Amino acid sequence: MYIYYGIALLIVLLDQWTKWIVVQNMELGERISIWDPWLGILSHRNRGAAWGMLEGQMWIFFIVTIVVVIGIIYYFHKQAKGNHFFAVSLMILLGGTLGNFIDRLFRGEVVDFVDVLIPVFNYHFPIFNIADAALTISIIMIIITVLMEERAEKKKVK
């Protein structure tokens, strides 16, 4: 069961490595175009949560992160046994949570760098990082798990 923790560790390492590359090689605000204008690497910092919410409220992030990490580990050991997909989703969630927590703890801000423009809607998506992507992917996976379990329960009842 502990092999799953390697997934979280891999996400943390990839997240911190990519952020380190951005911090070491780019000036704040500098943008490198990958697929202009839709995709680029933009050196950006975020002192809040998603979309800059709760900026400057670092103590809230520390408390919430500790509670979330405890909850993830609890659910992993109590609820994910025998459910590989759910176990993986929880470890991806753990990796993303810890990746941004490390930034907040040691930098006082989160390093974001993936800059995406969605041309169909001409929407400039909020700048994000590997940890943010992991959080989003894990939440989608958890929703899928819940829906699959609900569907299985309904089949049992019929």
C-alpha cells in the first residue's frame, strides 16, 4: 500500500523541480512563448489561493493544508483499500497539496508558470503549476470514483 506514496513524491519532485527552473532562469513577469498566443511559460507568483483569493492569509493555508493532508492520509488508509483508482487519486491530491504547501512554507508564495489562453472563448486561464494541475486532476478522479460507487450501489439495490 505504501508504494502509492511514491506517486505523491513524484508529483512533489516534478512540481518543485519545474518551479526551481522557472525561479532560477526567468525574471518575474518574463514569458516564454510555447505556442503563441495560446500557451506559454510565465514567471508569476501567487500569495493567495486559486486566482489570488485570500492573499496574505498564510496562516489559513497552513491550517487548511495540515487538515487536508491528515484527511487524505486517513482516507487513503481507511477507504482506498482495494480501490486502485481512488488510492491513486488521493496520492495525486497529496502530491499537489504538498507541492504548493512547500512553496508557501519556504517562499511565502506559490510559483506559477503555465500560461494558457483558450482561443474559442478568448479566455485567459489563471496561471498555474504542476501542483495545481495535480489537484485538478485528482478532484476529477475523486468525482469519478464517487459516481462509479454510487452507480454500483444503485445496481446492488435493484
